[in-house]
Amino acid sequence: MKDVIKRYITKVALTTLFGLAVFCFWMFVRPALVVEREAIQLFLWNSDYLMSRIIIPGGLARYVAEFLVQYFMSEAAGACVIAVLLVLLQRCMWVLLRRCLPAVKEKVLSAFSFLPSVALWYLLCDMDTSMTLLVAVLLTLLLLLLLPSKRNASLLSSFVLVPVGYWIVGPMVSLIAVFHLRWLRLPAKKVRVWTESVAMMLLLVACVVVSSYFVPYSLSNMAKGIDYFSIQRGKIGTLEMMEYDYLQRKKAWEMIVGKAAKEEPHSRSCVNVVCLAKYYQGLMSPDALRESLREPYKSLTSATSAMMMSDIFFQMGFVNFSQRAVFEAMESASNYNKSGRALCRLTETALVTGQYEVALKYISLLEETLFYRRWAMYMRQFVDHPESIKDHPKYGPLQKIYSETEDGMFI
């Protein structure tokens, strides 16, 4: 009895330590990646948004992932969500390994149960890997846990789950065919088991091919999984951009200057953020700051860099430039998503430039969100009473500057 309790405590301790390690990594080492994931999506709380997801193969996994990512506005909440998901994945993997390999020692199975979680942890360090992939893997493992323990019942259930699971999680449901190979431990049925697993894979291929005729995605994207990865890689931005953007959003000007002193930034957008930080620190004059922003279009190389430039232009009073940059950011969002952060900026620029109906369109969208709703309701009062904008400490001066200067486009 003591040995059983000791083994249980050891497994719980390892899982807990793993979860804490994941949380600390995303909270203190890569918080910029956490908040950036939220910045490049817009989760809406309405039935139309739900339907737009679930009518696509793998759409439920994507919907759940985007639901969770909306909480990534807080580094702590985002790190906690990722840690919980990876711990759940590890525990599911442990149970499935026990079912597949009952003769193998528990210590060995326990070690191998961490591998999928570690692999996904590594993959999520690349912003082109979506949270949808992690959710799809976890949901697939949960489906595997539902399979009956008897072979014939499991076989029938697997053939049903392949098309159903494909619509829920996407091509990750191929793990069902792999999991069916656990019956190879029955020597007399090896050929039959292989044939059945191949038949499941062929059924999945048929599902992919048929569904490609009904959805606006290419066959290659359907096979890779819609929203598992970015369709156009590299559009989100580099780690350097995300770290500088994260510090800029926190207005950590001293930390930005210190970071640049240790290692000179490579991208032009990051250099511009450093210049802005130096301006706020009193280390650069306004004229020098404006001079550093010549040819700003060359800084718009990704979604993150465009958002950084939009923030810089808006703070300097160049509202048109800020609007143009944030449009670029919206178009560069991953997998044709909208961006809650970008819509907030577009609302601000529309109000300053007097485009009140346009601002109302953005506000109506933001009111369908969880964390932008209160801000959107506050901004609605300026659409209903435009005369109150002149009394706002930020928008009033910007509107005055805009009305007194010549309208211009990018130079």
C-alpha cells in the first residue's frame, strides 16, 4: 500500500512541477508571445461567429482555442491556460499509454507521457503555430479515452469517430487510426488490425477530399489542418518585434532603452520604438524623433511591426499614418482573423478624423467581445455626442491637430 501511495505522490509531484515550469516560462520568459496571440484575433460572443467556425472541419477546436486565447490579454491568465492544457494533455497521454502498453513499466510510460506536451510547448514558441493545434490534440485524446475497451465495439466506434472527429478537430483525428494499432498485441489478428487502421486512414482521406469541395480552403490546407498553423508563415513578426511591442504597450520606456543598449535592435520598427522611448526619457528631441521616422512604410514588414508603428504615429499625432499602419496590421493577422487591438485603434482614428459612422461599425463589433465591451460602450458616447470629443484629454488635442493640418498620405 505504501508503494502505491508513493508512486501516486511521485506522479502528482512530477506533473505539478511540469505545470509550474510551463507557467513560469510563459509568464516570465515569453510573456510577449502570450499577449501577441490575443492581439491577432477577435473572438465574438454571438451565434454568427460560432456558426462561422463549426461549419468548417476542425472548427470546434478552433472555436475553443480562440475562446481561451481571448483571456491572453493577461500574461498570467494566458500562462495558466497553456499550463493547464499541457498538464491535461500529459495526463490523458499517461492513461492511453497504460491502455496500449500494459506490460511496460510505469516509470517508462510516465516519462513518455510528457513527450507530446513538451513537443507542443516547443511548437507554441513559434507564433505560426496556433493554439488550435494544442486544443485539437487534447480533444482527440479525449475522444480516444471514450472508445470502448472491447475490440469489436472499439472498432465500430472508431469508424464512426473518424468522420465525426474530423469535423470536430480536423485531420488530427488520424490518431484514432494509430491508436487502433494497440490491438496488434493479439498475435492472431495482426493483418486484420493493420487492414482496419489503413481503412480508417482512407476514410479520413476521403473526408478531407470531399470537404474541400464545400469550404473556401485549398486541399493542402485542409490536409494540414485549418488554423493548426499560419497559412502564410512569417506575417506575424519576429520575437524581437513582439518583445519590443510588449514593452511599448506597457510603456516600459526605461526597459526599452536598456534592452537596446545591451543589443541593438535589427528591425526598423524596433529602432523606432527605441527612439520613442528615448524621447519619453528625455534623451531625444521632438525634431530628432520626427527625423527618425522617415520612410515609415519600410517599417511595415509584419502585423506586429505595423501595430507598433500605428502606436508611435498615434502618440505623435499623425492620425492618418496611424490608421494606415493599423490597416496593414489587420491585413497581416494570422489566417485572415480580425484583431481586437486593431479595431480599437481604428475606432480611435475614426473618431479623431470625424468618421463617426465608421467608428460606430467598429464599436458594434467590439461590443460583442468580452474584454473590449466596456471600452466600446464608453467610446459609443463620443459617437452619440461628437461635441464631447474636444473635452477628452487625448482625443480632443488630436482632433484639433488633425483639423488644423493638411491631410496627407504615407511618404
